[in-house]
Amino acid sequence: MSYLLIDDNFGEHPKIRALGDKAFRTHVRALCYCKRFQTDGLVPAAVAAEFGGKIAVRRLVAAGIWKKGAGGFEIHDFLKHNWSKKQLEAAKLAQSEAGARGAKKRWANRTPSGEEAGPHKVEGHENVGGEGSEWGTPSGTQWRNDSNSPTPTPTPTTESVMTTLSQSAGHPTAASPQPKRSPSTKGRTREPFVAPEPNDVDAYLVERGRPGLFLGEAFVDHYAAIGWLVGKSPMRDWRAAVRTWILKRDTSEAPGRTKKPGRYDHYANSRFKPHVITGEDP
């Protein structure tokens, strides 16, 4: 997509204001056509006839905005505000070449592993780099970074050789502590849920120290009727559901707790007392 450059005083110019609506629309469409197809301001005769007709073209020519040319009409001062086709092609070519040079320069410093080749900063050493760089020179380590080596390779020092010999002789060396990793849960499968029997629930209540409740049958009947769902999710641990069941039961039966009247408790919510039938008409 290309963009047309128009002066901000375009609509207020005396020649433009005297055109009329149809000739003005024809001129603007012709400007867009020339920019899109890079005709350098040349409007073919067939296109001019399609955009506005003979009357609109005649007004544009009479106002000096268009002039007759070979094969059509030329827009006055079109190239004064817009680039020509040759200028656009030269700008695109220069942009493409600049991008190619930048990509070549960027990928020339890449190693086969995709890292930047050049000086590196190594942990445990002073600033590391080439001669004259702001990183300085490493102490006790010599680096080789030539064109034949894909990555900077350190030359073995006396300290590293002695460490290798001590390890091969069986002498213990200080090893860096390895971080502990939490056991991965990937690939594990959850055990399928198995609905309990009333006897299983009663036995679990005995383990919990509540031997006299005997809620196994009520518990199993309740959750079997709702498809063993806890809210909207399938039950995963019936023992946890039993503990919640006991907690709700103990809370509801706590001393001093009054039951809240239900929505359909007419005797509690009604403003009127119930009518007592005595056998006589009131």
C-alpha cells in the first residue's frame, strides 16, 4: 500500500474550489490512481472518462489542473509533491540492500550453535575480553578466539591440570552442591474412585473415634442419589467427604444454635397466625 501526499491547503486553493463536486471527486480519484499504479501523474483517457465523464474532464483542463498529453491527461505538479516511479524503485532497492548488509553482518558473528562469537565474561574471573577492549585481560587464563575456532576456547592452566590429576588419583575434591528437584508428577495416573459400602463408612467412623454415629447408610444413600458429586465435581476421596459430613452435623447440632427458618416455612415467615378450626364459624 502506498500513500498519496497532498498539501493541507489543497481544498482551499481557488482553482480547486471552482471545480464543483463531480470534478473535484474526479481529480482526487485520479491522484490516487496515479499513485497506486505509479504513472507519474498520467491519467489514461479511458480512466478519466470512467471517473468523471467529459464535463468533469473539460472543467479540469480549463482550470489548468489537467493538461492533455500522449494517451490521456497529465496532472499538473504531480511529481512536485510525490516521488516518481524511478525514485520509488531506487528507494526500495536501497532499503533491500541495506537489509541484506545488516543480515550478513549479524549472521557473520554467529556460531553454529546460534551464539554470538567474541569476548565472553566468565564467572569467577576478572573481566575477560580481547586486547584493548573494556573487559580487560583475564588473570591466570589465556583465551584463543581466532577465526578457525567457532567459540572461545580456554588454554589449560596449571590449576586445572592439578585438579584433573587429583580426581583421577581418587582424592576427594569439593563438589558444588546440586539443587534438589521436586519429584515430577508427569505421567502419574490418579487411582480410580471406588464408592464405599455403608460398613466401610461405619468402620472409618470408629477409627475417627465416633463409634456411635452409624451414618454409613445415610452417607452412601445421599451421595449415590446425586451421582457421587461434591458440588459439580466428581468425588475423589470419600473419607474426606465423611469428615466434612461429620463437621457439618456437629456444627448444626451445637448447643445454643437455632435453626434459621426456611423459605417455605409459612408459620415462621407469615405475618398472620394460622387459623384454628374450632368447629364454629368465626
